[in-house]
Amino acid sequence: MSDKSYLQWPFLEPQHRQLEAAIDDWARQKVPALVAHEHEDLDGTCIGLVRALGEAGFTRYAVPASGGGKLEKLDVRSLCLIRETLGRHHALADFAFAMQGLGSGPISLFGSPEQQQRFLQPVAAGTAVAAFALSEPEAGSDVAAMTCEAVEDGDSYIINGDKTWISNGGIADFYTVFVRTGEAPGARGISCFIVEAGTPGFEITERIELIAPHPLAALRFTDCRIPRANLVGEPGRGFGIAMATLDVFRSTVAAAALGMARRAMDETLAHVRQRKLFGGTLSDLQLVQGKLSDMALAVDSSALLVYRSAWTKDCVADRVTREAAMAKLQATESAQQVIDAAVQLHGGKGVTKGNIVESLYRDIRALRIYEGASEVQQTIIARQALAAFMAEA
């Protein structure tokens, strides 16, 4: 049973504790059956998870009230609690929820009332699947290097170019796509558009298989005509829209990693208590206790940074670039270490296909890369520290 003493921390309020209990109870009852066929039907499993989360009302937390959401604005603490809990139960359940928020995030934060009504309502209900299309073959961490472009043509824009590593690619009903529109060089000449699946000139060119199953694809736009009404925010402001969206959801990636680390810790505590060895149990060995200590420290330190970041975003500051970067770096790197230790302490079982810690070992790896790799977070933290020092000088 996971330690839930963190729910009493001052970062969280009574409604957050009620939400955690509700999503934990739902996940315990529903997730095992929903993911039973993930290897035979990955796409169907993800769509089914989104539908089920929608029916239970949890996807309403992924959008604001203006788009059919549960709360007036996105509450990062709620998002983190949902992702942590789902991540503890099953990585694909977390993924299905997370992409509803990230994929529609630009519309939640910058979309017009008409866009929010049209696209967010079905996301909140779980009847539409969203995707976020930022990365390109030669522009991942360096967003300003993107080459996919849109040219204005009357009341439309015509998009040409490629995107890759796009989660929900091939199953999404719409994509928030970032392309170069040329108002200025570099990051200042990017805009965000909503592209619906099935639009002429838009195709899925490749489905990409990962070490842990997720729907991922490469996209191509060939003279793809998009109405001006599908422009999110103002032309040339796409970089800011993307960064503001990541500013909200980066903390939730850390929360998902935290949930996976908690599950690895739970599995390990149960295993070392019952594994007989040298006339006692594995938990009697001091070297094992040292590993358990390191795991517990990693989990709690990550949790503190995750919920500090979420609370700061909800209650103190519009932007939490530094806090979110710290949370993501610490939680994802620490979760990798916790899960690796769990595999080691499980011995042969830890590397046996189908074992929970073996699955976690594959699941956690991508979180250190997507929404800003660990090295990117280190750069952000250093630059924020230097800027703060110079401002005081």
C-alpha cells in the first residue's frame, strides 16, 4: 500500500484528497480490464481508456470550465494527483489521460470561445482524442529550428512539412500543430493551428514502436489547407503558446514518474519482506535496507518538488519554468533509479516479461526524454539561477 501521508501536506486541499481517493478507487476497479488487451490492440485500448475516463468524469479535469471542464481553470495539483495515481496503476492509463490535457492545452490556454466549445467539450467528455504536434525530425529540443511551415492564402493557411514522435498519432481526432509562419526569424515566427484528422493533405506516414507500448506516429502535411478559424491565438505567437502549455503539463510528467516510482517501491517492499534468504528474509540484509532507504528518499524528495511546482502554478505564479524543470528532472531521474533498484532486488523476476517491475523499467525510460529531456531541464535550471543572480547583482 503506497504511503499517502503526502496528501496531508499544505500544498493540497480537501478537494484534492477527495479526488485522489476517487481516482485511486476507480483505477483499482477499472484499469486492469481496460488494459487487458493492450498488446493485441494498442489503439483500441487507448481509445477505450479515454472513453472510460470521460464517463467517470476525470477527463473534465484536463480542460477548463469554458470548454466543459470541472474547474474554472486548469488546476495543476489535480492534474498531478490524477497522473500520479494512474501512473502507479498502469502507465498506459496515465498516458491516455495526459494526452487529453496536453493535446488540447493550447486551446485551453489560448483558444477562442468558439474553439473551446467545439474542441474541448468532446475532450472533456472523452469522446474525442487530442494530440500535440511540436517535434520534427530535426527540431525536438530546439523548437526554433522547425521547418514545417504554413503560408497564408486568403481565409486559409496551407501547411507543408513533417512532424514526428507525435503521441496519439493515428488515433487522435484533432492535433494542435506548431508550424513556421514567418512573422519573424527563429522562435518568434511560429504559429499554432488545430488540424482535424481526415483533413485533405494530412497523413500518417509511419507508426513508431517504442520499448513500452504507446501510439506514436510521424505526420506529413502536403498542401494541407486549414481555415483561419483554426489558428490558436495570434500569428507568430506559437512558441509562447507551446512553452506556456509545457509550463502547465511538465509538472504532471514528474507526477507520473512519481507514481511509477511509488509502485516500484510498493512491489519491492512486499518482495523483500517475503523473499527467504540465509535463514531470514531479504529485508534483513543491511545492503538491501540501504537500497530501500535510497528509494524512499528519492520518492519523497520528488513528491516535494512535484507538489511545490503544482502549488506554485495554482496559487502563486503565472509561470513556473524553474519549479517545473526541477520537478521533472528530479522525479524522472529518481524514478529511473528507484525502478532500477526494484529490478535488482527482484532478481530474476525483475527481468521476467510480465512482471510489474519489468514493465515499469520499460515504461519509465521515455519520461526522461519527452516534454524536454533531462539535459534540457538542466539547462533551464542553470539559466534561471544565473538570471536570478544577475537580477540581484
